[in-house]
Amino acid sequence: MEKKGTPRYIKIAIDIAHRIYNNEFKVGEKLRGRSTLSSKYNVSPETIRRSVSLLQDMDAVEVSEKSGIYVKSAENAYLFIQRFNAKNNVKQIRQKIKELQKEKLSIEKELNKNLDMLLEYSIQFDTESLKDSYEIKVAENSNIIDKTIADTQFWKFTNATIISVKRGEKMYISPGPYFTFTAEDIINFICSEDNVSKVKSYIEDSVN
């Protein structure tokens, strides 16, 4: 099978090889001259020369500067076809592996993000040691604006869990991972006292 984008001279060599293997061009038979072949395939004589050279390297044809091009071996013509197909298959497999690796990295990134969110929502807080919640307003230049809770990986970077978000007169209780922050949101969160400054620093970090 010819792969899309295969050079013209290789396609021609494959075509000639198929004709030799199918006994359309018989062993010992003289092929047309380069000029005639170039006219037939609508390419330059140089392109035909490169095509024939490939077949000659595989001993499928024999080239005589004086008498022309002769079919030498149908078996070698078949081997040339097989080698071409094998090479193309290797290229296709390598390309598929690259695509799968890229897809794997994307899946792993999304998986890790969701695992972080699962951890955040699975944490059971000790209400005796964490009696108080805290609030902070999202400034207009905060870097979390237009990002979801999952995008910010809030718990991972702050060790705090969002209890609610107040937006104007509306209160969002236990907002999910795809809740998107906007300027002036008031975030109510719970964490250890030691981490309050970390939360404020993270939310107040401005966009450059």
C-alpha cells in the first residue's frame, strides 16, 4: 500500500515492480527506454532514472547503457514491494505510537487533575481544630479569574477547601470542580490557620 506523500519516483518503481511480479513485464524482456517511460508516466527522464535505480539495486532489473533496461527477476521485484510495504508499515506504526503517547500524556494530565479534586473533596476536616472559615475577595487582576477550580488546582496549592463562593446576591455552596471564578467573587474557605496566608497569596497573585 502506498502511503500518501510517497515520492513520485518511488510510486513509479512500485508500479513497475508490480507489473514485473504480475508477469506483465516478463523476465528477460526489455523495458521501454527512459524517454518512453518518462512520457508514459508523465515525468522527467531523471525521475525514471531514479525509479529504475531502485529496482536495479534490488536486482529486479538490469540496466545496460548500450542496450537498455531488462527485467531480471520477478522474485526480487516482489521483495522490493514487500520491503517498501514493510518500511511504510513501520512509519505508520511509529506515527501511531507518537499520537498515542501524546494522547496518553493528555489523559494522564486530566486524570491527575481529577485525582487532586477527588482528594480535595474527600478530605474530612477536624471541626475541633478547624472551627473557623475565612473569606477573601477575588481582585480584578487575580490570576484565577476565568479559571475553574479544577484548573487552579486550588487545594493542591493552598491546602484549603472552598466551602462556598458568593457572587453578588447569589451564594454557590460547595461549588464543583468546573465552577469558574470571576472578579469580585467572595471565596469562603476552610483550612488550618497556618495556610490562610498561602490562600491569600495564591488568590491575590495578579496576572502579569
